[in-house]
Amino acid sequence: NAGVTQTPKFQVLKTGQSMTLQCAQDMNHEYMSWYRQDPGMGLRLIHYSVGAGITDQGEVPNGYNVSRSTTEDFPLRLLSAAPSQTSVYFCASSYSVIGDSYGYTFGSGTRLTVV
Amino acid sequence: GQQVMQIPQYQHVQEGEDFTTYCNSSTTLSNIQWYKQRPGGHPVFLIQLVKSGEVKKQKRLTFQFGEAKKNSSLHITATQTTDVGTYFCAGRKNSGYSTLTFGKGTMLLVSP
């Protein structure tokens, strides 16, 4: 099993550009989510999904869109990149939506810089 | 909304010293999880605590969940350089399904 795969690992965007961060998991996990990590801010939830076709907003959803057409994939779209979106983005998944003894499995992250 | 506070933000110890990080929630939690993130890496799940007063051990790491299920701690005995990283707690509210709320983490630096 590959676990949670995120692409790309690094990306530089110009202000106003759009792009999609990819996330795929091969563990048949029900729950998938996107977090951003900024220095001193911990991990903040952007969007999450409890199953295919179901998504919801987290703590910091503005400027981001998500969709979940399959169990495996959960892409994150930046509509019009802004310097404030410079961050490290992590995709995380888990087997159960109510928590389980295996916790979240995180991808290796995407380091995004918006200039 | 729910807040999870973690202290200290940063701690620098000499190898062999003990280390403790504390996590406090503004609301009662259904469970709490702990993660470790090495420098430049991604968070890795360590453990989940569910029961009031629960204590779990993983080798030199001891995890506790408070009696009121609003606080938790991670204690490392005799730190090693391999313990370097940021330790996060993450809590889930005691109200059916809810997302995990992460603390801001405690960064541990261990000098040999």
C-alpha cells in the first residue's frame, strides 16, 4: 500500500493563478481532509469529506474548493492564489469518521509558495 | 469554537532529561490523539486515548487522559536525539461525529 500520496511536493505560483493539489489514498478510508500548516499556527482544517460525494468546510475554507467523486481521491483547488496561501498543505485520511485507534494517515505534504 | 491549547510551545533539553507536554481543551473531549512530526516531515499518529483517566505507555512515552476528559499529557523519560520533533495533540468533541482540532504543538529539541 502506498498510503496517502500528495502531488506535487513543491509548487511556486504567481498571485491570481489557480491550481489543484492532488491527494489519493489506497486504504479504502472513509474520511479525508486537507490541513494547512503555518509556523506557530499548528494544523488548521480547510475542508473535509466523510465519503464520496460529501464534503464540508473546516476552519479556514475561504479561497479553496474540494470535491470527492471517488473514495480514493480528494483534490484541493486554489481558485485565485494569494500570498496568504503560502503554506505547507497536508492531506490526511482515516478509516472511520468518528475516530479509530489507527488515527489519521498524513501525506508527505505540498510546500506552496505564492509570489 | 473548540480550542485545544498546548504548552510549552518549545523545549530544549539535554539528552537523558525528561520531557512533558500538556494539552488542554475548552470543552470535554470524546477522545484525544497524539502525533509526532519530525523536522521537514509529516505528522505521524502515535496513540489515541478514549477513557477518563486512561494511561498508556509506548516504551519511554507515557500518555495520560484527564479524569474530566479535558486535558492530556505526553511524558518522555530519558529523552534521546531521536525524540526531536514537534508533538501535537488533537481532540475530538464529545458530541457525536466531529472533526479533530489540533493544538499548535510543542517543539522538542534534544542536545547530545
